[in-house]
Amino acid sequence: QVQLVESGGGLVQAGGSLRLSCAASERTVSSRAMGWFRQAPGKEREFVAAISWSGGRTSYADSVKGRFTISRDYAKNTVDLQMNSLKSEDTAVYYCAARVKGPSLRFGSGWPNDYGYWGQGTQVTVSS
């Protein structure tokens, strides 16, 4: 069973930066697209960013486009999310997941139901 472990969350002031990392227990995820999602209290889990199996194709939610960057390190078997110019509305628990459903597991999707092997999440709190 693949395990994903997120890290890097914390408390930061508005305008600041954080870098989240998602470490995978197995290299099988290197052949899958990976995604970052977030969930704020009382809200549904929402898409943040996704990256294809090769790293050559990325996609972002409109709310984070231009501020967040998703990348993957095959040597470390990690997927990172660089978050800049953070806003109070970015406050949430951030989760990473691997694509497990859909016509192609190699390319990202914005739908949480297309993903599995969810990590436990890491809390990001942005103070205004």
C-alpha cells in the first residue's frame, strides 16, 4: 500500500511563503499524476494543483495560479508545492494524493474522486 506523507505546513503571515513536500513510500507513484488539494473548516476539499507523471504538464486552481508552483523530484520521490504571496484564504489543511482513477493515470485531474492514497494532511495557517 502506497503511503504519502505531507510536511512543511505552519503559521505564516500574509504575503509570506511556505514549501510543502509530499513523500511517497513507493516509486510506483512516479508513473502517476500527483495532486495537491486543500480543505478549510466547513468547506469541501478543493483542488489546488496537479502535475503529470513526467512533470511536463501542470495545472492550477484559478485562486492559486501565479502564486503556487507544483514540482516533483524523482530522486527523492517527492512532490512539492511552493506557495508564495500567501493570503488568509489559503488557510486550510493541505493534502497530496496520487491519481488512481480515470482514462489516464499519468495526467492530472481536478476531481478529488480521481485520486487515492491520501496523506494525513499538513495544516497551513496564514495570519492577516
